[in-house]
Amino acid sequence: MHRWYAWRLAALVAMAATAAVWTTVGPLTAETPQTSAAKVWPTKRVQIIVPFSSGSATDLLPRTVFEHVAANVGQTIIIENRPGGGGAIGVSAVAKADPDGHTILVHSNALVTAPAIQHMPYHPVQDFAGVTTLGNVPLVLVISPDKNIKTVKELVAAAKAKPGSINYAAAGIGTPPHLTAERFRLAAQFEGQLVPFKGAPEALTEVITGRVDFYFCPLTVAMPFIREGKVLALAVGGSKRASALPEVPTTLEAGFPESDFDFWIGMMVPKKTPRDIVARIHQETVKGLQDSSVKEKLSKLGVEDMIMQPDDFDARIAREAPIAVALAKAAGIAAK
């Protein structure tokens, strides 16, 4: 049973992800109008680093968006997965890269949550400049139908009946799914055991087989299995319902105040990247996000619109960092 679900997840990932390298339609021609920023970016191949494994929500978004961007800017864009160290390996590589706009990080708000839980070789504010958020990905609390639990309140009651016996998955320590589970657990006042995995597909497999009790899974990964009845969606962990699952309540609506935690995915570049280059990358990325075919693909993945200006994104990153620290301390999982 375990092998079948693992194969099924791998197949879905293969269908959802496009090739890691895109060759564009060609370089800009002499007749193409150019601004000063356009003349300096891109002048060579662009590398986008994703610090998680293939098939994660953080991986699927750039593969959907940047095929369109590459065709527009006339350069090859390579997307490279560098998982490991709770995201530290890939994130550090971008922090140390030349600040010329040709090495870009696509990451979730794990950029700010991970350092709250474990020491990281980077600082989310001092080392990075935000370009834009790519989208908001609802995190949905899923459970195996075999558990015979139909509502969030039933899940909490089961957890309280046997303190410490329930376990929950996370795609890495310090990631938004992990922090969402901890915030929900604190709000619902029950004890549980975290079971971390390298990525969302592995975590979801264990929930499907029943070896892990529940998981706040990115909707991009969970949706096919919700539709097939392999898992039940009990609640959405964000501040509002998911448009793709309008009938599923939030944990707030289920009766647990201060249990919400939103999950965004965005683009960052090294801090010293010139602002005109940041603006140019933002401009081309927004064009890609607003393309009708891209919007349709993201909608099918359950991704909701969330475009921000670079300065606003920087402010959000700075604002969320201390909030993550406070949550980690409350949950007893803060970095020592």
C-alpha cells in the first residue's frame, strides 16, 4: 500500500512539474524598446534556486510562472532544487551569490519561520531583498478516512483523550506547515508529536497510509487526493477559506481563535542587488503571473493571487520575523 501511494504521488509530481530548464524564444532584438533596467537584466542565464525537493508547492509555482517569463525576457531560466538543512543550503547559496539579479531565491515564509526554530547561516531581512510574492497557498488539515474523524473538534477531542499520543507531519522543521500545526495545537490546547519529512509528498504519503494522524498540507499537493477521497479535508489553516475548497471551514471558524497561519511563496534576491534590477525582475514576473494561461494553471493548483511591490514585500518579511519568534517560544520550539 505504501509503495502504491508513493508511486501515485511521484506520478502527479511528474505531471505537474515542467522541465527544469527553459530555453526562450531568443535574445532581445535591436528594435525592442529598452529601459535602463532592461539593459542590465537579464544579460545571461538566470538561475532560480528552490530550497526544497521537486513536487513541493514552493517548487511547482516557479515552474509554472517562469516558463512564461523566460519567453518574454529572451534568456534561459534554470530552476534548481537544493533541499537540505531546513532550506539552509539553497537559501545560503543565494545569499552569497553575486547581487546582479541572475541568482534568485524562490522560497516560502519558511525564510522567516525557520530561523525562529533553528540557527540558520542567513538573516531573512539583512541578507535578502524581496521581489514579489508569487501566491498564497492554502494549508489544509488532512487526515485519513480510516481514522473515522469527520471534524476538527473530533480530532481535538481524540488528541485530548490520550495526551501526547497523536502525531502530525511537517515538510521540514520550521516550515509554514510546521508552524501552522503548532499554532493550531496551542490554540486547541493539546499535546502531540511532530514527525518531520523532507517534503510534502512524503508527509502526505504517511497520512494516507495512516501512520501519521494529520498534516497541514499545501493545497497544491493535497487537492488530487482530496478529490479521490484518499484524505479528508477537515479545515483550512489560513485566515480565510480556500476558493478551491469553499465548503471547508477555517480552523478559526471551527472554533479555535488565534489558530490561523498563512502560507505565501515569493521571490528574493541578494540584499545588495540594485533597485532598478529588482524593479525589472518584479515587472517581468508580474507579467508572467497575470498571463491568462498562467493564472488558469495556478488556479487549478489551488494557488490564490498575492502580488506585492518589492518595498511592501520587504516590510512584510521584516514584520513576520518577530512574530515567528514569538510563536516558536510559545510552542517551546524556539532556537536556543
